[in-house]
Amino acid sequence: ARLSSEAELAATLGHEIGHVTARHSARRQAGAVASAIGATLVGVLTGNAGLMSAADMAGGAMVMGYSREQESEADELGMKFIGRAGYEPTAMLGTLEVLWDNDQFYLQRAREENRSVSGGGIFASHPDSDKRIAEATPIAPKYKVSGVEPRPADSDKYLAMIDGLVVGTSGAQGVVRGTRFYHSGLGITMAFPSGWSIENQRTKLTAFGPTEDRLVEVSAQPIPPNTTPKAFLGRLMQGQPSTTAEPLDINGMEGYRANLRHARMPWGNNGPVAVAVVYNNGLAYVFVGATRIASQFNTFEPLFVSSLKTFRRLRDNEYAAAEPMRIRLIKAGPDTRIEQLAQKSPDPKYAAERLRLLNGLYPDKQPTPGQTLKVVE
């Protein structure tokens, strides 16, 4: 959706084909095996488990994604492929600029939300976008092939094709509106505390507190035959000691909840974890809540319970809100401003920044009169 032409789409596909033809995935898998063997040898030869762990981490950094060299190689191969197909090889620069703007937006959000920036330095799975642009710019023209029928960038045609394109998750996976989640297929909705971020993944829904030190995860599975919510949760807890075990009535749906005294948490440490199950329409909805700092659990638990109590069936007038967001095209007029368009966005958080990213106007540009703009409805 953030691309602006058929040529940029071709460049993106050419880049990915470059990874395949250069066998980067195979080399990455071989590197993973080699790094694991190397880490084991370090531990055996030195007798130092700490060094073994450090060696394993360093090996992981080498194979956790495509290396800087592999990404740059794929960029160059992509330019070569699209040049042969008749596209301007410089279209690759447009896709890299999209990545660069996205990187800057990520850094902006991290600063404003007081979050640490992960994935940088040696642990970056992609080389810095600005460096990739600098490397690709001088070599792009040499991949323009003479004698090949030129293909136009076809920006207008491309934009017309993506008019109506679903943005984010589909209705079948559920949609997020602010801090509330809707799922029309399952007929359920749930809200999280103000300021939290929600990630709608394939198998679960995860909500994070503003500093990512608190989270709530929601998943669902079929209810086993003749199993009460209490028995279901008991199986899930596998005999771990718990407190505050009690039945639930969540908006007419039966359930059960408990607090595990000492369980493994998503951050790798151990501490108290809140768990609950709610039955609805043949599915057991499982809720897990935790805070990174164990001593803060007593203040976190009421937030977990309050979110749990927002879980309910959709009302008839809410099914429209459960429809996915889509790209729509508009023409900018002489007075069109991104800030005004952002006020109509269905996702108000960083709405202006997201609109600028969508239209190649990040960080502070305004549209020109007559420009075709992508908005989200």
C-alpha cells in the first residue's frame, strides 16, 4: 500500500527474487547450523557456559535475518531483473526510500513512547536503509537495458488497482480500532487500557502497555467435551500453585480465573501471572496477563481484570466497526492538508504520520493540488 507505482512493486518483487536466486535462505540456514556447532565447541573447549552463550548469541546475530551484504546484493539483483523487464532500475530507490521513512517513523514512535530501539547495530536483520540508498544510487543507471521495450511506471494505473485494498488485518482475522478489538466472524469484542498497543497475530492477540513492560495475550481453542471452565484452566495450569481462584461471569459468559504464583513470563524471568478462561459459542478464550516487574503485579491485576470484563459479544450495530480498513483514493485540492485528513482516520494514533508514510510525504510534507492521495477508511 505504501508503494506508488507498478515499477516500485516490480522492484520489491525483484529484490525478493534476488534473495532466492542468490540462495540467501540456504546460506542462512547453513549459517545457523554452523553457529550452533561453533557455540557448542566454544563451551566444550573452554568449559565456560557464559562464553558458549555469548558465542551462540553472536552466531544468532549473523543468521537472524538476511545479512547487510545479502540485502545489498538482493537490491542490485532486483535492479538487474527489472531493467531486463523494461522498468527503470531507479524504481528500487523509491522502495528503499519507503523503508527509510518507515525506519524514521519507528524511531520517532520509540522516542515518544519511551521505548528502547531494538534491532539496531549488529542485530539488524537489514542494513540501514540510507546506506542501501547510497549504495544503489550510483549503480542503478547501469542496469537500464537498451533495446528492451520500456515499461512505464504506471503510477495512476497502480493506484487505481489498489483502491479498496484491505489495510492491516482482514475481517477474518479481526480488526483493531484504537484500543478495542473486533471480530465479526467470532462475534466478539474486547478493549484494553488507554495508551496500550495491540498486535493482531495469526494465533493470538497481544496488547502491550506503553513501555512494553505489561501485556495481555488472548487466544482461543475448542472446548473439550464435558469440561468445565475450572477444569479447563486446571489442565492449562498443569498443577502450578495459584491464588485468587474463582468462577467468572463475563457479560453472560461463564469462565474461571486464577493467578499463578511463579510462572515463566514472556521477558524470560519468573513471576506471578494472571490467567483466565471464558467460554463462548464452542470456544474457550484464554487470557494471560503479566508484568515484567513482579513487585508491580498487585497494581497490574486490576487492569487485567478490567480488560477481561470488557470481553463480550458484538452488538448488532457494531458489525460495521468490525469491517477491515481499506485504501481509498482522493484528489488533493488547493487547501488539502494532511492534518485535516488525519482527523477522519479510523485509527487516530499517529494518523498524520501514517498518512504521510502512505503517500511518500513523511515526515512533514503537504500534498500538492491535483495529487492522488491514498487515505484509509
